[in-house]
Amino acid sequence: MKSIVVLISGSGSNLQAIIDQVHQTDIDAKISAVLSNNADAYGLTRATKAGIATHVEVPQAGQSRVSYDAGLSAIIDSYCADLIVLAGFMRILSDEFVHRYLGKLINIHPSLLPDFKGLHTHQRALDAKVAWHGASVHFVTPELDDGPVILQGKVPVVAGDNAATLQQKVHQQEHRIYPQVIQWFAQDRLCMLEGKAIFEDQELSRFGYTANNE
């Protein structure tokens, strides 16, 4: 059974979608623990209600990123994690941490990567007048939001949309595609090899496997 550790900072809506998927299906995986850098994160309550162990690691004043991440690694390793899931974890991870879990570390980003890396993606999509926006699940590499894309979920950008309405539509896609990727990983259908996302022994394109193709 695959052991999953989820890192959060906030409300944990993606965490809830993952909990629901793991608990409602027969995939051979379990969420072993939820870690947060924010003691007030509502996602910790979601985890506790689901009977999942929780840990809070608040960065100390003057603590280096490498030192903080070493503390995270100690907790993660105590659960023999096969997969580390970033679900709204609002910290940039050190290169040392990323290399330690390369191929076992995934993230979800609120844009159709490689477009709109970084912050404020919904407003930037509106400003760019794109026809489609969405979310991307990708393997994490040291370059920010630059790891190989696994799966994308798309939403149309329509007249009257603003950053808030786009965010709501994208969240719906996130809650669909993130649990799907975790299921693929748990089923040994997905891996990262030589910097590429591999699904069922086939290298995925730079846009991953789009949800619209299912």
C-alpha cells in the first residue's frame, strides 16, 4: 500500500478532494499524514476528522530554508512516504528537499502550464485574454512550476469572468484531476523518468494528459 503525505498551508479543499477519493475507492494507498506550516490551517481539521495524523511545523525566525525542510523530511520519512503531495503549501522548497524526493513529489498549479507560472494566475489569464484557463498537476523539480506536467483540466474563459469566478471554476477542475493523478501513481501507472512524465510506459507531452481526453 502506497503511503501518502500531504503538505498544506490553508483551507485544504484539494486535501478534502484527495481524502474523499482515497476513502471512497479501492486504490491501494492511504494518506498517512498531513503537514502544515500554519497552525491555523483548516486543512488540519479536515485531516483530524478523517482520522489522519497531523503535524505543524512553523518556521522559526532566522531559520534557513534548508534547515526547515530537513525537519519536514524527518517527519515525511517517518511515514515511509511513497508520494508527497503539495496541496496549497505556500513555501518554496529547497533544492535539497526537491532532489531528495524527485519523482515522488507532485504539485498542482492554477494555470495551464507552461503559461502563467508563479502567482496571480487568474488575473494574468484575464489580462492576456486567453480563451482557456485551468490547472496543471506536475512533478516538482527545482525550477519553480517547471516540472513535467502530468494532467491538465481546462475551463473556458467567458465574457463576464473575473479573477474570482475563474478561481472557482479552476478549483472544480483541481478537485477532479489531483485525485486522478494520485490514483494513477498508486496504481504504478505513472512515474517520472529522466525528467519526463511517463504514463503507462508512454512519455507525456509538455502539456501532460489532458482531462478532456478521458
